[in-house]
Amino acid sequence: MERIRLVFTGSGGQGVITAAIILAEAAVIFEGMNATQTQTYGAAARGGSTRSDIIISDSEIYFPEVEQPNILVCLTQEAYTEYSSIIRPGGILLTDTRFVTTAKKVDAKQIQLPMYETVMEKIGKPIVFNICVLGALLGISGILKPESVMEVIKTRVPVDFVAMNNRALDIGLVLGANR
């Protein structure tokens, strides 16, 4: 596996950091890879900007910061405006149709999916939006097995919410695979 550099961006309350932690843990615990995950927050906890850098590799990782991600996830217009220029040429830029209008020309494959809208239509609770985003990312890229991500989710969410999170992951997988 080549080294995958990801940046997840959005706003506080969207679950950006949680999604990044789940992805990194799945890579390390269930797929035997090396991973780093770092995060930064804006001034406000909810509504402020958030960013998480994730590196997944089968070799050692010496520096945890991502400067040019292979995969960039932008879940707000502000994040898209600020970070879309950092994508590695030929990379993947994933956005949600409700929160982001893509306008910039970037040397990447821009994929817009109705993740939030689909979660609300099929589940009715925005709390699993971030898990749907993870599913879409896996459906698009295949960087990890969905089962590995689900195993981490089982350890991170209350037992009463595991089925809902599993459904959100499946919804995202279908959206990503059918893009």
C-alpha cells in the first residue's frame, strides 16, 4: 500500500475529528498498518473550524502533518474555500452537496455526494452524518475494509447506536461506490 495522506475539514459538531480517529484506529488495530491522526480546532467548539490530518501507511511515519493530501474531505464551504488548493494533483476531493458548492478548478477528482440529505432521508438523525462520510470515502477509495471501521465504531459508540451507525456506514458505502 502506498502512503495515504488525508485531511478532513469541517466545523465543530459535524464529527470530523471522530471520523478521523475511527479511520486511524481501524487502520492500526484491524488492518495492521501504521497511522497518525492529528487535529486542530477553531476558536469555538461548535461551529468553529476543525481539521484532522491522517496518514495511513504500511511503513514508518516520521511526521504527522499532511501538507498535500491524496484525499481531502471538506464538509463546509469555509473549509472548501480554505483547503481545496492543498490537494495533491490527481487526488480525491470529497464534499457534501448540502454544505459545499464546488467552484474552484483543482487538479483533483472532485466528488460531490448528497450524504447529509441521504442520512436525513433514510435515518432522520444528523448525528451519524460523519459515519456516512466515512462510508462514502471507503466506497470511493477502498483504503480500508468497511468491517474494520465498523469494529472501531462498535467500541466508540453506545450499544444502542451501533445499528444506526452501521446503517449510516452502509449508506455512505453505496453512495461512494455509485458516484
